[in-house]
Amino acid sequence: MKPEKFEAIVALVGGAVSQIADGTINYLDGQTPPSDSAIATELTRLQTEYDAQEYARQRQAEYPDWGSQLEKIDDDGLTRWREEMIDPIKSKWPKDNSGPK
């Protein structure tokens, strides 16, 4: 996902901001528009933040639904649930984003 310029502006200025179809940004609370370099820096920060959470998105996609997890806990207890349903996914997708590609 590539963050959009509007997202960066919203993060930088605070307050109400809108964007019309042609891309024009309207600052509704009298904010000072950020410089192009500030926007570029914020876009880089947003992209880095997004990339750092890749492991979490991958884990979320692979975790079983809550009903299955609750059934496993009820049938086999928390230890077996963690060992059989959670730990394998966490091992596959570690927080350092070194999981399979």
C-alpha cells in the first residue's frame, strides 16, 4: 500500500481537511499547508510504518475464526490452543517480517 498525499497532509496539519475530486486540498480550520518536503517526509514515515506491520496483516489473514478458536479452547484448553493454532502462525510470520514471501 502506498500512502496518499492526502493522508500525509491530514497527519501533519490536524483539524478538518477535505479534498475535492481534482485533488485540491481545502484546509477548513485555517491550517498552514505543509511544505512539499514535509509531505514527502511524512509519506516516507507512513510507508515505513505500514511496512513494519506486514507480519500482523499476514498473521491476521491466517488465524482461524474466533468460533474455531473458542471451540479449541473449550475442548482442549488454552495451552493446546496456543500450541496448535497460534504459535505456528507466529513462527511463520515473526515480528521482524522475515516470514515466507
